[in-house]
Amino acid sequence: MKRNSFLIKAFFFTFYSAWTFIFSFIPVYFREKGISIGKIGLLTSISAMIGALTQIIMGRFFDITGKRKPFIIICLFINAFIYSIIFPNIKNYVCLMFIYAIIGICLYTILTGSNIIAIDISITGQMGKGYAQTRIWGSIGFLTLMIIIGFYPQLTSSNIMFPTIGIIYIISSIIMSFIKEPSAKINIQPIDIKRIKKIISNQKVITFLTFYFLYYTALVGATSNLNLLIKALGGSNRIISFSYSASAFSEIPFMIFWGILSDKIGRKPILILSSIGLPIRLFLYSIVKNPIHIIAIQTMHSITFAIIATIPIVYMNDIVSKEDRGTSQGILNMTTALSSTIGPLIAGFIADKVGISNMFIYLMIVSLMSTIVAFYSLSESSNIN
């Protein structure tokens, strides 16, 4: 168990370190190539949409086979090949759209599978704490590479950035290959549409996914354009690096804190707190004039992303049966992907029309809708000590 715990943490560390480039600097690379914010958002949306369409099926495959590793490793190798070999040589935007669709399938399969493995090896009865103690290493990996880039911004040049992403994914696949998945008695059966319908017809599931969809749409629409806001305000790649470092620094200690607290007082109060913090954060982005001030706003990651990246996974796990954990996590990741489809697409369109600062006002309104759902409709999950 200790060996598995170490390996899954090492996997999260390496896998999420690649996001430093993918999430923070590839959009800047596109912008410098003359691609509009709207088109950049469309690429992200295509990736997320295709990923979303595959996740219920992939989650069910995980449940049927009892295996996550083979799917994860295959997808890691595919994305490593795409980023290091194919991606740097693409000149046509239509080709980029096709490549982003493949990336989306692989990315969300990796996310779904690795989350299930992390839950499988979490401490029984302390799911919030157990998952948070694993997921935090993804943030540490992100932060580590972001700090390095802050001191060596030349690492974001395309001839270094793309091969590095490929290398990181290969290392991640090697680590994943050494993880021993918990054994499970599996009866092979076809994908059961009725079972999926049963999960998504659960009122707790419907309400929670509504809240989560609105929240994550606003959050990802904002964070996927934060680097471009910094650039629009005259900031450099170094300020982008320090801004994302500030968010990671703030989220790391709070991930475990919120996980432990949710085991004690319940998931709902933590989610409500997060739903209050997000509109405030988005409003502050809309009025900031100096890119350096964004570094301070980023510390609100401690009550927004630190919560939404951990508590929903265990909340969803609480409200479904053990046999449906893979399917339910696929549904949750499908919702994440749908939010990641709509958020950047709408945000990019609005930014092109009214300016990137005003875009955050529109996203704040969406986040306020999630706050209303959290206050008036969200119920507590059933697995609280």
C-alpha cells in the first residue's frame, strides 16, 4: 500500500508538471503566432468536447475490466508523441483542431483513470483526506516546474517546450506501469445504459452536477485566459510564471486542509465557501490594471481551485455505489470536459467582442448562478463520519 501511495503521488507530480506548459504557455505561443483568443478557446473546447463524449464509456470500461493502467499508459504515449513530434510542425489550423480532438480523448481518459486509482488506494473512511493527499502532488509538480520557468523563461521556447512535454509524459507512463491496481472481482458484462441512466437520474447527482458545471465553466473560462490577460496588460512570461506559482503555493496546503475538514463537517459547507469565493475572484480580475497585482489575486486559488479539484471527486464517490465508482467518475469528468468546452469557447468569443477584462464580468455572473444552486439546492453527501 505504501509503495502504491508513493507511486501514484509521483505520477500526479510528473503528469501535472506538464500542465505548466500546456495550460500556461501553449496559449501564449498560439497568441504570438497571431491566433485570436476566440480561436484559442475553440481549440480548448474541441479537446474538452471530444473528451467529454468518451468519458462515460471509458468509465464503464474501467468498471467492467477492473483495469485503469493500460488505458492510461496508452494515452500517455499517444500524447507524448503528439506534443513532441507532431505538434511543433503543424501549420494549419484545421489540423490543429483534429489533433486537439485526439489530445482530448487521451487527456480525459488519463484524468478519469488516475482519479479512480487514487480513490482506490485512499484511506477507508477518510476519503477526502486520502484523495487530497494524493492530488496535492499534482499541484506540487505544477509549482516546481513553474518556479523553474520563472527563473529560466527560455524554457517556454517551442524548441524546448514541446520535447519536454513528451519526455514528462513518458516518465509518467513508466511510473504508472509500476503501480499495482487493487484487485477486484469483475464479471465481464456489456456497458449498461440503464445503470448509467440510474446514476444520472439520482436527484443528488443532478443537483451536484448542475452546481459543478456552472462553477467549472466560469473557473476554466477565466483561468484559461489569465495568461492572455497578463499579456494584454503588458506582462511578461515571467509574470505569468510567478502568477501561476502564487496560485499553486496557495492551493497546496489547503487541498489537504479542505479534504480533512470535509471528512469532519461534510462536503457541502466547503463547496458553499468555494462558490462564494469564485465570483469575488473573477470580479477582481475584471478591474485589475497592473499585471503584478494578479499575483495577489491568484492566492484565492486556496478557496476556489483547491476545493473544486478535490471535494467533487469524493462527493461523487459518496453518493454512488461501489460498483459504479468508475462510471460516476467518468460522468464527473464528462461534466468537467463539457465545462471546459463551453467555458473557453464563450470566454474567447466575449473577449474578442468586448475585451478580455470585461470578459471576467460575464464569467462572474455564471459563477453567481452556481452560488445560488449551492445555497438552495445542494445536499450533503451520505458518507460523512
